[in-house]
Amino acid sequence: MKFLKAKFLKQDRPTGRSYTYRTEDDVHPGDIVIDVRGSKLAVVDEIVDMGWVETYGADKVAKVSK
């Protein structure tokens, strides 16, 4: 399981703040992923705070797929 940061796409451009997601796919910054609701997001090159993930619970972090 990998954790990443991604931003929602608005008019095909990443906008707003970045959110933490988990995935089993091999993704890289710039890749487009889809969340469980069907929203498109762009993977960004930001560091994931693993302390936050451990506190919140890795199983409760939203999942995305390529």
C-alpha cells in the first residue's frame, strides 16, 4: 500500500489544497487517478505525513486507483 498527495482537477487543472490518499497502483507525480466517487485527481509531488496516517488509521484514508 502506498500513500500519496493529490489535488482535485477543475477544468483539467489541479486546484486547491492537496489531500492524502492510498493506492495499490504504481503512480507518479502528474498521473491522473480516480477516487471512489468518480472524481479525477492529479498526483502531486508532496511529502505524506506518515505520523498523521498512523494516528488517523491507514484503513480510513480514502482510496484512489489509476
